[in-house]
Amino acid sequence: MFQGALRQISKDEGKMHHWDEPCLLMPPPAYWFDEHWDVARASRLHDTVYDLVPLDHPRRSVTLPFMHDRKWLGANGDWIAAADHRGCQWCLVNVYTERHIPLPSPPDPKIGHGVTYQPATKDWLYYLCWSRAINLLKIVICQVPTKGGRYADYKLIALFDKRIFYLEGGGDWRMLKNPTPEQIVPAFCDAIELGGQVFAVDEIRGWTYCWDTPNENPMSMFVIPPPVVDDQQYAWFLAPTADGKRLMIILTVNNIGIANAEVPPDIPYAANGLQLRQYPPVATYVFEQDPISLFVAARAGDFHWRQVNSLGDHSLFLGLNYPIIANLKKRESKAPDGTLVPFMRKNCVYTAYRKYLHNQYPKILRCNLQPDEGETVGVISLPRDSWGSVRQAAMWFKPALNIARSVLPLKKH
């Protein structure tokens, strides 16, 4: 369970609705800067103490004892996928009960390639027999283990940039075959499972790969063309709709910035200590598909993405975690005076890091799907990752308020 300096949330604090909203789970500020690996090993504080940061309220310190000597690779609900620092032992852990579920060995032996450690990047690279490296991006927890399923009913995706593996509880990792010609090397950046089908999106081409997981028939594997084709470079994400019935693809610009390399100043946010910035508006699109009709469309070669112009009272929180679709009915979609805060709003897309280690863009974006004219993009600015950094990537986490009242001790900074 979370451990903190306080044994319970006060009666008044327990009424605060922000603990029912997505927060950022990330290392404390002291560990956001360069720290040589040998120095980091001398103090294990950063391995177990983290910050839980509501977007408009004071952050809290939480202790995760099970993260000692581990890195998180992904999360869904109360569960975190983690690996030891050598990358050889993977597991699922419940953040409240600390129930630990060992996972089968990482899938590198399954396709006959080795593994090597890169000291400069603190990363494990998996090498195929023809010496082409593939990198682990994250573990997608598609279905969490449950007591009713004897904690063996989980479903996971090991997402590498050029390979994708699938695991059902009690089985072994299974590599999903590439449905495209061998000479086309995919560049996966996100994946989910929906209705028994695995979907993965290619960050270079915008293609969405689809596999019918119970079926090895090549006819059940196909590629969906992107909903937008232009010269813009996008960051691509996948998510289910709020009702869990349709597949969404989300596009935001990949490299947000300002002409002539002008960087806007950081604006300290007194509510939680985050540093905010305002950037010019960027294009953000959401499209959806009905998975049931995809196989019919695949046979006809006729795919049609439907654009979603509004998320209504919901907002999307995307990144290393499994997509969170939060109902923010009590929130506004815009600030009454046009300012950056409150930072939590409905009808917005929030994006964070997509990789468990290499944080290519050290910014967390809030993009309104229905922005006013001239409305800027809200950005949480975090220190840039670097060669010597050992910190974890920040990710979205939604505390369970009914559990938090009894087992989530929180301490104000």
C-alpha cells in the first residue's frame, strides 16, 4: 500500500474531489536532475519515495516500498508493471495491497536474440539475430488481475518500438506477427487491447496495426491507414472511448515549440509547485472506429475514421499509463479569465511521457478540443532528461478515493 508520514486523510481532506481525479505520479524534485548512477545507488530514497501531484492542489509524498531497486514500466488502475534495474525480472504489483505477481521472463529468448546493457543510457537493448536493436517502451496492462480470477486473469502487452508481445495470465509471451511486408520495419509508439483485439500505432506512418489475439490466421491481421495524411509530425496515442466500445486515435503535434527557439518563461504554480508554460495553439485531433466493423472494412479495404469534436464532460490522460478517461463534470472547459489555471479541465487531452525511461519531450501538454480563438496550450514543464539521469518517467495515476480514505496516508509538502 502507499505509505506516508500521515496515517489517514483528515475528514475535511477526504471530501476533496481532486483525489478522484488523475494526478501525476513522479519522483520528488530532488531527483529530477542529473545524478551519477553510483551516487544514486548510495541512497535508495528515490526508489521508494514519490510525489503524487493533483493538477490544482498541493502535492503529497507517498512511499512505494515495492519500488525498491525497480523501475515502473506501466500502470492501470491500482496496478503497476515494474522491472528490476537489470530488466530481467518483471512483475505486477498492487499499490495498495502490495500483492506481487511475478511475470514470465522478458520475451527476448522467445525470438532468439540476446540482451545487452547500455551504460550511457541506462537502457536494456534487445538484439535480434541480424543485429537490429529493439527498445522496450512500456508494458501495457490491458486487463488487471482480479481476486475472482485468482489474480491470473491479467492481459499484458510488451510494447517495443519494432516488436509487440502479448501475454495472458498463466501463459507465455507471444510475439504478434507483423502483417506488413518484411522490408517495412514498424515504429510502434502506443498499443491497447479492445474487444479481444490488439491495436498498435506507428509513430512514423500513423498506421494502426490490428491483431485478433485468439486467432493466428493471417487474415485476422491488418493495417488501418491514418485518419490524417499531411507533412506534420504527430505524436500518436490510442485509447478506448468512455463506454469502452470504440477505438480512438489521438494526434497531437510531436515537437511543440516557438519560432526562433524562443522559450516562454516558466510560471510557478503555487498550488502544487509545478512549473507552467504557455505555448501557441497546436493541432489536436481525436478520431474513432468501431472495432466490430473493422474486419468487414479490412476485407473491403475501406476504412473510415470518424472525427470526434468533443469529449463532453470527459478528458483523456495519455502516456505511460493505460489511458484514463476521466469524468470531470464539475470542472470547466476553459478558465473564466483565459489564464492557465485551473489546470484540470474537461474536454481536454492531456499527454505525458510514452516511454518508461527516455523522455524525449520533457513537457506534459493540455490541449483543448474546442479552443477559443488564440487560446494557448497549457504545458507542465519538467527538467529535461539527460544521459546520466536515473529518474522515472512521470505518469498519470488516479487514486481510488474509497480505498485512499483508509490506506492512503498523505502528507502535505
